[in-house]
Amino acid sequence: MKLLVIGSGGREHAIAKQLLHSEKVETVYVAPGNDGMARDGLELVDLAISEHEALIAFAKEKGIAWTFIGPDDALAAGIVDDFEKAGLKAFGPSQKASELEWSKDFAKTIMAKYQIPTADYQTFTDFEDAKAYIQSKGAPIVVKADGLALGKGVVVAETVDDAIEAAREMLLDNKFGDSGARIVVEEFLEGEEFSLFAFANGETFYLLPSAQDHKRAYDGDKGPNTGGMGAYSPVPHLPQEVIDQAVAKIIKPTLQAMVKEGRSYLGVLYAGLILTADGPKVIEFNARFGDPETQVILPRLTSDFAQAIDDILNDKPATLTWLQEGVTLGVVVASNGYPLGYDKGVKVPITKNHDIITYFAGVTNKDNHLISSGGRVYMLVTTQNTVKDAQDVIYHALENENTEGFFYRKDIGSKAL
Ligand code: AMP
Ligand code: GLY
């Protein structure tokens, strides 16, 4: 089988590498991929994720069995619909189904209609209305741009003034363009965050091990929100009972709702959850795998990944088995300044340790080495008996390589200690 993965980050490196493990898979192409992936035997395709027609022509020419879609913007642009119209299979939700991610108002409407636990909210396009609502609710309160905003469209406001300012920037100053022309204002929820993922086809789904991301740039959850600075899986202190509750009250009814709404969901469903005093509630849905969660979940798969996705795509029962012991932990190394402006062109160290997997993101070849070309540059991942052991392995490796020009959080996994 020949497969194609769409995307270029660490998440896509992990997906493609895991697919290549399968005995049935000859070649995994990644479009556009990154130069670090080529070191793992993945084939790069010089096409952008937005070039649907060229990607379809490529898939036909190479006889690609199916395509795995990594990023949200490709889904929102209808890449799966275009592939299907061309008679090609793709693992990812249709444009209509991925609205769960690309419109927060749509996601909230579905949750309200089907009683899926989430924060109370109201949606606004008018600034004065939003202001009046914020004043009536008080702070803390959360203001969210409706559309995709690279994880930056959420303001957790400590004061009424900050919330009003955020609403003003989105609705009047067009800070996020069309994405912020409509906003969701919602209740602030308190509790520990975690992520649950499922491979879904209609109402059938397979739950993946839990994971926890670290969204803030600096230690102690300080600094600006990023795409994610590190993760571990499973979350050892998360009781099974909470996971069961999240499946029964969130994952299952959401997939059923999507079928009822005529938007049957195929692909990875990502539930960003918060464990409140009233049980788990939804912070957000994403219509794809998480980055960096994928990089700590997929190495725990002990069965054949490509076979499972092939079965799910073909409406057959799939087998997915996961490592039952230990924990998989990964730390992202990012360019100094990320997520704001940052330098590029810094030499990327190569980690040589058999216990560590390197997933590359913002890297490019120069002469015979890799240099940085993006915000998140690479991620080191290891599986060990405990979170502490895994931290020791990764941080020991990082302390012994030249990370000048880069930074990383030194407390990934510490909430589990
Ligand atoms: P999102 O992009 O929706 O995942 O939001 C980014 C981050 O903002 C989340 O990871 C949370 O830490 C925080 N957040 C979002 N919504 C809420 C909420 N209703 N209550 C508390 N924190 C929230
Ligand atoms: N790790 C957060 C995300 O993928 O959206």
C-alpha cells in the first residue's frame, strides 16, 4: 500500500512514521512534509496543503490507497470533500463535519442541543451586545473568536475590562479578520485540562489513550498560548471513571449528534476537556489529531496503525491495542521568541539516544544538516516507567546538546508528579 499524509509538522511526522511501520505499507508520502522527515524514510512531495487538485493528481498517479489529513485548515477548506469527489479515500472529516472545530458557535450549538456538558455561553456579532453580556456576567470570563485563529483566538479575561477589550479587538478592530467577526463569550471553568481522542466513523469509534498538552510558552503555565510545548500520555492521575464519563457524556453523544445532523463524522475527533467539580466538560472540539499530543500517543500503539485506519475507512471492525505500562512524554524545542517573532536558520542538534524518538517540525536542510525554519522546531519523545524517569531521559539529553537559539519548558509532565 502507498499512503499520503497531508501536513508538515511534528504531528504529521509521527503519523507518517507510524504508518510506515506497517508491513503492508511500501511508501508513505508527506505533502509538503519537512526535511527532517526524509531522515526516517518518508517521501516528501513538494505541494502545499491548499493545492487540492495537484494533490489529487499526485494521489491518482501514485496509486495512493488513502490519504491522512493532518491540519485543521485543510479540513476547513474541504480537502476531504474534494478527494472524495475525485473518487479518493481520505481519513478526516468533511468540511461540514469539521465545522465542530472551525466554528466555535456551531460546536456550542450542537452541545447545547444535545446536552453535552460545556461552559454556558452566548454568541455575538454586535459589540454593544457582547459588552452588556460581559458586564452582566462579570469576570473571570472567556472570549473566543468563532473561527480558526491558530490557537490565539481565546482570551481568558481576569477582569470585565479585559474581556470587553478582547471583544472590541475581535468585533470592531478585526484582530482575527473573519474568524473574529463573530465571538463566543463563555463561562470560565476551573479544573485540570486533558485531551481525549477517538478514531471515528459515524457512531463507531475507538478511544485513544488520554493525553495532556502544555499550551503556555513558559514553565508553570506562564506566558502566551502556543500550539503546545510538550505532552505526555496517558495522564496517570486521571481516574478511569472520569474517562468513562467523558466517553458516555461527550464522545458518544457528539458522534451520534453529528449523524443526526447529517454531518456523519469520519476521522480523528479531539475533545479538549476540563475536569470541573461537576465532571468533565468540553473546552473545545478539534477535528484532527493534536500537536504535540499525537507524538506521545502514537508511539504507544502496539497494533498495526495503517491496517486500523484502512479498516475504519472501509467500515470494517478495527483492532487497536496500546501499551499498558509506563508513560510516553515529549518536550518541544522551539525557536527563541516563539510564539511571537523568532529567528530562523539556527542549526538543529541531532539527538542520538536509542530511547528517544525525534519528531521534526520547523526544519529545513542546509548543506548536510538541518536548520530551523519555524516556531516549533523539534520534539524529543521517550517511553519510560514513570513521568519522572521520562523527564530525566529527555532533560538529560537536552542539557547535553547545543540548544542555543532555542528554548523548551523544563516542567513537561510535572502536574503528574
Ligand atoms: P481553546 O483554544 O478553546 O482550547 O482555548 C485555549 C485555552 O484557553 C484552553 O486550553 C484553556 O486553558 C483556556 N480556556 C478556554 N475556554 C475556557 C473556559 N471556558 N474556562 C477556562 N479556561 C478556558
Ligand atoms: N495541542 C493543541 C492542538 O493541537 O490544538
